[in-house]
Amino acid sequence: MTTATESTARLRVVSDHERCSPNCARLCTDEGMAATMRADRGLLLWRATNSLGDAGLAEQAVQETFLRAWKGCAKFDDRLGSVRSWLLAIARNLVIDIARSRAVRPGDTHWDELDDAIGSRTTMMDFTEALANSWYVEELLGQLPESQRQAVAQIVVHERPYQDVAAELGVPVGTLKSRVHYGLRALRGHLATAA
């Protein structure tokens, strides 16, 4: 595994200020890229590994994410969002691309797995669509207050019974229903503004 400094050293080609813009978050500098990698690499790797199910592909996705961020740092605009959200968007797109390329060129398939794959109703395109949707849902849920996020995630996303979740959270069922209601209303508002 490479350290942030080693990866940054491989990325450096131009001097620090030759191509920096005022809003680039200093990703084109050694210090800026190293700090960003230290801060966000773990989150990016975790999300990519969970989405792809392959640590090697996830590592490639994270490295490519930082490479694209470094190359495109002059395009970053901090008025539109944080560096972390920008990196997550780059990583999400890369993970979707990797999943699509795996659908076109699947790896080694054993004959007993082939029967399962043929009988499966879920195609790889369904998988990539579900993957993109799951990242979007995670992003939307992240905008809710913690109590509403927990309620919506458990009741709507995981389809758990109200009584079980209320007991687990230590709140009355009515309170849980209110949290779900207001959380879903907030999500509808976020979706309306995004469209």
C-alpha cells in the first residue's frame, strides 16, 4: 500500500502554482493533495469496496479518483460544494464505470456459477443502476438530521417494522412515524430542488 506522500510524488509533474486556480483547494500542491488524501482516502475506499465488492478494484477506483481530482483541480469550485463531495462524485462515477465494464467483460466464470447467472433475474445493468441509486440515496440521507436519517433508513430502506425500530431506538412508535414523515418530506424537497 502506498502512502499519501508517495502517491503525491508520483502525481507531481508541474510546479505548484503553474496551473492552480483560486478555487482549486490546492490539490495541485504536494501539501494540499497529501492532506486531502489523508482526510478522504479511507471514506472513498470504504464506499468503493462496499459498492464493488472487490478490494483491488476499489483501490484502483480511489487512485483514479485522486488522479482525476489532481488533473482537474483547476475546475473545482468551492462555491458549489466541498472537496469531499466533489471527490465522492468522481468516485461514484468511476465505480459505475467499473461496474459497467465488468458487465461487458466479466471475469473468470466457473460452469456452476454460469447456471446461477443465467437463472438470475438481475442483470448487470440492473446492478449498476441499483449501485448508482444507492449512492444517490446515501447522499440524500446524509442531508437529513440524524434522527430522521435513522428512521427513514430503517423503516423505508431496510423495510423494518416500526415496533422493532422504535424499541431499538428507545422512542415511541408515534415519534418514529413522525420522524419518517418529516424525513421523507425533506427528501422530497431535496429531490424537487435537484430536478
